[in-house]
Amino acid sequence: MDLLQVLQEPWALRALIASTMVGITCGMLGAFIVLRNMSLIGDALSHAILPGVVVAFVIFGYNTMGFFFGSVIAGLLSAVAITWIQHNIKTKNDAVIGIVFTAFFSIGVIGISAISRTGVHLDLKDFLFGNVLGVSNEDLVMTGSVMVMVILSIGIFYRYLFASTFQPTIASTMGIPVKIMHYYLMLLLSFSVVAAMQTVGVILVVAMLITPASTALLLAKRLPKVLVLSGIIGFMSSISGLAFSVFYELPPGPSIAVTATAIYLLTAFFAPENGLLAKWFRRRQQEQKIKAEDLLKTIFKISLGNVVDQTILLEKLSLSASKLKQLIQPLKQKQLIINTGPTTYQLTDSGRKQANDLVRAHRLWESYLVSEMGMHADDIHDEAEQYEHLLTSSQVDAVDKQLGYPALDPHGSPIPSRGSSIKLSLNQLTVADAGAISQRQPGAEITYKLWALGLGPGDAFQITETGDHFMLKVKDQEIQIPALLAQQISVEKIN
């Protein structure tokens, strides 16, 4: 079937205009419905208008404006009934919605069945699933009026709708009539449901209210952008769905709803920030970052500032040579590691600083879990291993301050300081001066080197010799420290 030729027909053009107006109206209004967690109420109103259709038919006959006002009144009655029961009777909110809309819908079905037995034809299927190809000029005027009313209402009452949607309590204190805005939104929702009844039917109108708005929320965070995107997506869904139905000779209403769902699914997979593909990619990047940082920390602990051989890393981490090369490559690109030979590596100053910060974050978080959370020291390593990659430097500083700047973690390992500045270094002392090793050293590697020499935090000493090396008398033992290392050791002088 030639789609362009079909769209030149008056009935097809009316169907196209009606569908796009319904898409824009439901899309923009649906943003507030979804954000207010009122999707079920939209479903309830779409079913509850059926008794209004029956009463209007009995009074006015087959009249578009009669159906409109009858449906709106029925929708408002159902909304008032739902709200009243929720506030006055001890029943779950979602249960109340189910009770009211099934009762109204059932009354409508019974009414249509009773009318049909009198010999008058009132097709229930057209109300349930729509008949967009039978749209009249009156329907277009009604749908257009509803679209204009919805857009103007959102523009005029945007501030009130925004406040009552996100912060209803604060909105009340500001003098915003939250309840009135709720019922006005119900009025707009009733108008939109009735306007969409001819296009997609009372059952599928929920798809046009919820799906475009949910799609827009995957693409944007700010409400103005969400509103615009909801309208555009509703517009696209209507045009594409109608074209699809005409081309393949399918029911228009369901085709429009399925098209909206297809756009939602595509967005759910490919949205730049909230899509499944983007989330997978970020998760993959985070996993690679954690593995690279773990490697950096391992080199830091093994090398203590010296060169480390690839063979030791392969044995320590249980990795293949190709996997190790893959992890090291981004560290080399960031100039955290340099090659000192074909298979040997050394940390740069930046690499040592970052590794030192990781060790500090890990040990401080372990200390926090034990002292503040009451966890056992044997159960904290895995969680600290995870959080050391997530905590920011300001968060780590806050934990350090709250704990009172501890020197050792629950396992007795030293907690390095954040900065590398030293108030008093060992090489500033002279012969016969007495001092003690500071509780916090500028880096974990300094503490490790002191441990290797037999010195720990708080150990008292007296200097017996200076020059190319410093000789320290600790209890009955003398320990020799190279002058270069003495420059990096933080001490406290004892008078």
C-alpha cells in the first residue's frame, strides 16, 4: 500500500492530526503523572470514564461533546472517590485504585451491554482500543482544545506543579494549594484520557501517558527538558505507529502503543547516561580502574620505592603476562609507572602518591568499620578493598578526623599521612639528640622501610652518629639509617 497516497485521503489526514495531538498532550502531561507516581491513577481514570460514556449516550445519543463531558465527569468522580477513600479508610493506596476503577469499568460494561440488548449498537471495542481512522472534525476540535489547555496549564502553573510534585510539604508551607493542584491535574488527566479515547482507546491511553514520559526521564534530568522530550516522543510515537498500522494494515491504537514501547526499549539500551549499554560500559571502566589501582597498590607495597620485576608481579597477582601488560598500559599512559627495563617497572612520584592514598583510604575505612560500626577485624578487609576505590579524598580526610588521626589500622598496619610534608625530619637532629619515630609518616613506604630496620611508630632513640648515615641507639641496639632515608623520616624531638 502506498503510504503517501493513503495520507492524502481526508480520513487519513484527520487520523494523523488527531494522533499527533494526542501524542503531544499525553506525553507532556504524562511527565507529571509519572513523577508523582500516579501511573495507576491514569490507568484507573482511563477505565473509569466508561460509565460517563454510557450515561452521555442515553441522554445525548451518539454525540462527541456529550461523550466528552460525560467521560470527564466520570473521571473526576473516580478521582475524588480514590482520594477520599485513601484519606479516610484504612486501605492500601494501590488497592483503592484497583477497587474504584474496576467498579466504574464494570458499571460501564454492564451499561453498554444493557444498551446493546435494546437493539442500539454501541461498539465497546472502539472505546477500549480506539478507532483513529474514524476521527471526525468534531473530534479534532475537541482534541486540539484539550492539547492547548494542557500546554497552557503547564506553562501558567509550572511553578506550582513543580513544587507540589517534588516537595509537596514545602509547597504547602509556601502557600501553594497542593490539593487544588492535585485535583486540577486530575481534571487535565480526565480531559486527556477522553481526547485520546477515539485515537488509542481507554486501555491503550495509559501507554501514551506513561511510556513517552518514562522514555524522556531516561534522557534528561531537568523537568523542562523532560516535558519537551515527552511531547516530542509522544509525537514521534503517534506518527510512526499510525504509518506502521496503515502500511501493514494493523489496528492503529495498538500500533501506536507498541511503537512508543519500542522507542522506550531502544532508549533503555542506548541512552547516553541511563541506558543499559552506558551503564555496562561505566561498570566495565570501573572494574578496569579497580584492577589497575590494585596493581598500583601491589607494586607500591612490593617495591618500597625500588624497581620491581614482572616475574614477582605475575606470581603475586596470579596473572598472565598479557593480562598484566593490559593492566599496566593505562598506568603508563597516566605516567604513574615507568619501564626501567624490558620487564621491570618503577612507580613515578605521582604513582607513589596515588598508591599511598589508596593504602590510606583502605586502612582508615577498616579502622572506621571497627571503631564506629562495631565490626570484627577479620570481617572488614573485603569491604575496605571495595570502598578504597570509591571514597573521595575529602571523605577520607573526614574519616581520618573523626577517628582522631590513628597511626595503626585494626590489623596493626601503619596508616600513612595524606601529605608528604614533614614538620621535623630525622636528618635535622644532631649527635646526642633524643627523639621518637612519629606515629604518622609521609608515606606508607617509609613506614615499611622503618619496619625492615626494626623501627616502629613511637620508638624512642638517641643519635650517636651523623654524616653519610645516621646511627640510632634504640634501647640496647644500634640501627644505621642512610642519610637519604633520614630526610624522609618524620620524628619528634624529646628534650
